[in-house]
Amino acid sequence: MFQWAASWPVAAISFLVFGGLVAANAQLSLRTMTVLAGLLGLVHGWLNGAGVPWSSSLVGVYAGLVGGIFVVVALVSAFVIKLRPLWARIAVQVAGSWIVASGLLLLGLTARRG
């Protein structure tokens, strides 16, 4: 059976890596971003689905989740890409730093919990 304790490092590391990329305003190639997004989706999808018993309706549920998440991420990404003023880009970078801080908090809380 899947344990939550096995998934916390993955969540914390993904917060640190992707939040750090946003905070640093990393200019990555399309290929690199595609690979990173695919890996993130596969790893988190596997971790989220590892403890779920399989059923025929599960395929529809996962298809809906994937579609919904894709739409939300696409809309947020399109909004951020269109930002032109410097203050707006800085606000996005600050949001990335808060994501990194959340990852550090997750690591600290889990380490303290033992």
C-alpha cells in the first residue's frame, strides 16, 4: 500500500525546483520545459494514483482531472506570458519565491515530524 511519507520529498522537491525556476525567471528552451512538465506530471500522477483501487470509472475520473488541470495551467501560463510591465513580472517572481518557501516549509515540517 502507498504511504504518504514516501511522497513528501517529491512534492517538496518539485516545489523547490519549479518555484526556483519561476523566481529566477529562468529562460528555458521549449524542449526543456516540455520534458520537465512531462516528468512532473508522470511522477505526481503515479504518486497520486498509487493508492487508488482500480475500477472502470477511474479512467473517466483521471481523464477529467487531467483535462481540468491542463486547462487551468494553460490559462495561467497564457496570462503570465502576456504580462509586459516590469512590476507584473516581478510579482510573478515573488509568487515563485513563495512556492519555494512552501517547499522549504514542507521539508521542515516533515523532518520535524520524523
